[in-house]
Amino acid sequence: MATVLVLVKDVLEPYVVLFYGVAVLLAFKIIEPKEALEGFGNPGVIVIAVLFIVAEGIRRSGVLDSFIKTFLGTT
């Protein structure tokens, strides 16, 4: 419940909140280490991770900036 509240309040970056959430669950032995890492083997999670990497590469390349300026103009 605390994890969801901190995510909604936007107090910290989501990856930090989720990392600490899993760490607390592991510390109190609510989940086992195998369970904590199991989700990373899911193909859907891998696809999302790759999409984040591709999106960041596109953002840093500046290709979108010129595309947006061409079609939307400058502000």
C-alpha cells in the first residue's frame, strides 16, 4: 500500500520506489529471491525494456526534434 501511495504522490522516481518495495518484501521474507527475479524472464518485460532503450536513442539523436519542428513549427 505504501508503494502505491508513494508512486501516486510522485515523491521519488518510480524505479526507486519499486526497487525499495521489492527490497522490503525480500527483507521481510514475504517473497523469495527467485520470485523477485522471475518477472524479468517474461518476454513482455524484455520487449518493454528494449522499447525504452530504443525510445531514448531516438530522443538523444534529435531526429524527433527536426520532425516536430517541420510539422508543428517552432514555438
